[in-house]
Amino acid sequence: MGSNWLFERIAPFYDAAVRFLDPGPLRNYLELPTKGRLLDLGGGTGRVAFAFREMIDSTIVADAAWGMLRAARRRPKLLPVQALAERLPFADATFDRIVIVDALHHFIDARAAIQEAARVLQPGGRLVIEEPDIHRWPVKGIALLERLIGLRSRFLPGESIRELLEAVGLQAQEHRDPRSFRLWIVGYKVADESGKRIALRW
């Protein structure tokens, strides 16, 4: 059944109950503003995409829970799309930027979801994943609590997420903030068809 049953129930209260932290690091890692399309994958109510709506040409929110997407529909300049992260209804190389915030651990198959994200990412584009850092004890407690209430959450360490990105051909780097319990994995899809490494600004 996955996590959808919970998100359908809490959708009307989600934004009030779960605080969206400082979007500054995400904005920097995504290198916004820029031209093109942004996909907020597992984006729920669209609050992340909404924070960046003026920094890119168009913003799409994809989520499996229609209850969450109903909230996203009330936000201007967002296009909500119901979809599983593991089977995205988009053509190859559709998006210039993709962001996954606090959602990877809820996906049915993280490996398949990252493979799909890489498929729909433009060459030269960026994928940024923000997750709780499972190496930190408070996050371990959250992971245990989610298991106890029946969620099938699987929190991956940053190095494992980076390896998943590299396995689908993205150049990837891991970032941590010692002042918080968050980590960011930044993936870059090489634009040069020869596959040679390009100097990046992380």
C-alpha cells in the first residue's frame, strides 16, 4: 500500500504540520534562477515548487497522492500531475531541473525513481535530492516512528544516494549542513556526448 494512504488523509493539514525549512541551499544547488522547466518530484502540496516559481519558466509537481495535489492546484503557476515516481509520464530530457525534497524515502523503489528522474532530465540539467541525514540520531528516531505507524519508509545514507545517481550516469556530490539534520545530493547530467568530465560549480 505504500505511504499514499497517510498522505491522502493528512493532505489538508500537511503544510501546517510539516514545516518547509530554508529553501536557500536548494536554490543554490539548483542554480536558480534559470530558464526551462522544473519538476518537483514527490512534491505533494507544491510548497517547494511554489518557492521557486518565479525563478524558472514553468514548474510541475508530480505526486502519487491526489489529495496532496489538490492543495498544489490552489497555488498559482504550478501544474500538478498525478504519477508514480517510478513510472513518470514525461518524455526523455523534458526538465532542466528536478528536485526531490523529503520524499525519496517514501518512494516504493528509490533506485527506479532515480533512474526515471535521470531519464527525464535534460543534458546539462541538475537533480537535487534533499533528505534527512540518517546518520543523525534524531533522524533514526523518526525512521523508527514511521515504521511503527505502518509506513514503509526507507531512509538511505547520503553515500548510497550518491551511488544511485552515479549508477544512472550522473555526476554526483554529497553535501551536509552540520547545523541541521539535512543532506543534499546534487546530480549533474553531462551535456558533452563524449562523456568526458566537465568542471562543475557545486
